[in-house]
Amino acid sequence: MSRDSDVPVGFELGMALLDEFFPKSSSGAVPDADRLKDLAGEFPFEAIVHAVEQKRGRVELTRILKRILVDPHPKPNAGHFAFLSLLGVPPRVRQIFTTNYDTLLEDALGPDLAVPITEKNATSVGRAEGKLPIIYLRGKLDNDDYRITEPQYSTNNFSLLMEEFKTALHHATAFVFVGFSLNDMDFRQFYLNFLEQLKSRKIKGKTTYFVSPAKDSFSYTLGTAIWKLREAMWIPMYAEVFFTKLKDVVENQALDTIRSEVKRKYGVMKEAEYDDLVKRTAELWRMNAQDALVFLYEARTRIGGEK
């Protein structure tokens, strides 16, 4: 989702960090863009970050990451707003877990709807006061305890946020992973760590989804088989497309419910009678058909009667 907001992720972020590891100078050879691309594919991202941290220091690494990911002030894209429109009142989503270092999801929801959660304030996740918790599993760049290097990923230190993740896997009717890759070392590690919980979800009739695009039909065939073994259903779409289509489905289901209620409330069970009622209401109040339908749904059928 962040890529569509021009935020470098994964491979692109690795190249940007390699450019910091090999600073341009008047003396000595430095790799060109093609060689940086090769190096980014030759070494794991987490190892590259660790090398930059070792060479430049943690404080400088944080400054570099902020300059690349935060300081350009990327804007939420259509995928974020399609997701936002799905939330509803009360929210259909209980929690958002993210491994991103940008704050695009938080920016899209705004301070009135979202509350950021890191390890430092993890105990307040259940006291969000009606707001939607955005749980940063890797931490945020404005906190010194963010995880990004290979040694940090390999430790098994107790984490309140991982316990929260485990609880969500246990309780959530539907759990959706969006935009991840199994080439992501950290994601693959914690996904496999929770494989038993994912098997348990399936036994209990709960569904786990994985949303990520397929390169071609061969990728889809192989990926479907792999994700079935990993106890999840693969939806081969880009994040923006997925959330936009899901938004359309939810809106259509809501309209179907409203249509059924309007027919019952006004006693117009025949389709022609229903169409005529909506048409006359739209003409009378000078509104489109969909607004007329919602008006009929919300209007009282009689004084003091039901809504």
C-alpha cells in the first residue's frame, strides 16, 4: 500500500540504504545504479540495514530512514481511503497491525479515529477510547526501540505486541494479511511461528486471507497451493484494487439490505411498485435514485411510527 504513495519499500528501500553505505566522494570507486540494484538483490535487506547501522551509527541510521520514509510527507493513496470507507460505525475492524515504518495508515484515519501503539504504550491497546488501534509491530522511527536489523529480527525477546497479535489470531473471525511477501524475513518468521494458531483458526471455521498480486497464471497456481498449505486463502490483487472491490461489495450489500427494508416498510414487494416509489420520491425531492432510497429508509412511515 505504501508503494502507491511513492514510499520506497523492500528492494527499493534496500537500494536507497546502499546508496548511504557507499557515499559519493571525490576519491574511490562507488557502485553505479545498476550495481546497487544487483547488491540489493544479492544481500538480505535486514543485513544491509545492519551494515549501514554499524558504519554510520544508530542515530544516523534513524535520520536516514526518516529522510527517506517520513520527511517527504507522503500522502495516503486511494487504497488507504478505500480501506477507510470500509470501517463503518461501529468499526468492522478491531485492530490494524502494520510492519511499516511510515505513518500513512495513521495519517489516513487521522487522530480522531486512530491511536498508534508501539511496545512503549502496548498496555494501553485495550483502552483506545473508541479509536482504532494501529499496532506497529516493528516500532516507529520516532522511538529508539524500532526493529529493522538482522540481529533484532532473530531475537525471541518477549513482546506485548506479539501477544496481542496472537490474541487477535485466536479471536478474529477474519484475519487479512495485505501486501506482504514471504521473501520478507521478518514476516515469514512470525507467520511460521503462528502456524499452529492459523491451523486452529481453520478448524474453528475462521478464515485467514493473504492479499498480494500474482505475476502470472503460473505464479497464481503455485501460490494458491503454497498458501493452502500455509492455512490461508490467497487473493491475488494489489492492495488498492482489493480494498476498492471490497468497498463495492460492502456498499452493495448495504444497499440490498436497505432495499429489502424499504420494500417491507412501505408494503411494495413487487419490483415495479418499488421502482415507482423510488422514482416518485426522487422527483419530488429532486435527488438521485440512491439518495431517494436512503431517504425512504430513514424517513418515518407515520407520525410516531417506526423509522
